[in-house]
Amino acid sequence: MLYICGATAHAKIAIETAEELQIEIAGLIDKSLLIEDVFNYQVNLQHEVKNELERFFIAIHDTGLRERIVLENQNWTYLSLIHPKAIVSKRAEIGHGTIILPGAYIAPDVQIGNHCIIASNAVITSNSVIEDFVNIGPNSSIGSNVLIGKGSEISGNINIPAEETIMRDSSIETAYC
């Protein structure tokens, strides 16, 4: 059973990806009192782990908030969601709680950390390292031998050439347009 933490736009994407993967969704968890359900899945304010078979996915775009939720819920077991229309090399390493959306291409020898978002049509080429809690926007291209540091946000339609290092405080939105 999968519980999705979050109930807004990113949760809707996670729901559809989980459904494509035929993963049973038990419900959503969100602090908002205004959202009762999303796509007919009930939203609860909190959740206590009942058994070891429960899995969780944090469907929140904000990298810092995603990290805080992980730190607050260290007893949760996180599931990654890799859309069936994404192409992921069998030689790539994908961390826990990461989502890879349709059309994304992940090359061999790529390491993607925990709780990352790899948006639709993003391309990450060989020997690149994407650390934990990173967002890669749609239609972005990451060259070979690139390091993207923890918590970084790469907006959509960005091309990062080979042999670059991007850290959280870098200006990524305009640096490689």
C-alpha cells in the first residue's frame, strides 16, 4: 500500500504514475484542511505507520520541505516511482523516493539520489551525479560528468554542458539558457 504525502499538483502526477505502475494507493497525507480528496483518494491530516508493508512517496515540489518531511518521518519506507514511459538504463542507480516522469532518459552510470524529481523529457547523460532532493525541470538536458548538489533546482528547458558542478545556491535559471 502506498501513501502519498502531499495533495496538490505534484501529488496528482505521483498518483497517475503510481496508477500506471499498478501500485495500490491507500490514500494521501496533507496538512491542509481544505482538501478532502484528490482523484477520489482520501486525504488525511496525518498517518501512523501500521505495518512494515506500507510505503510512502513525498509528492511535494519544494526541495527543503521534502527534506524536512523525510527527517520528521525516518520510520517511513520510501518508494520510487519510475513512469513506464521513461527510459532508465539498467546501469543507472536511482535512490529511494525519487520520481522519474514520462519521456525522461537516464543514461548508464548515472547516479540519482533520494527524493529527486526528474520531470518529463529531461535527459541526464553518462557519469553524472544528481544528489538528494534535487528537482530537474522538464525538457532539461544534463551533460556527462555533471554534479548537481543536494537540494538544487534546475528549471525547465535548461541545458547544462558536460563537466559542470551545480550547487544549491548557484543561479541555474539563467546560467545555461
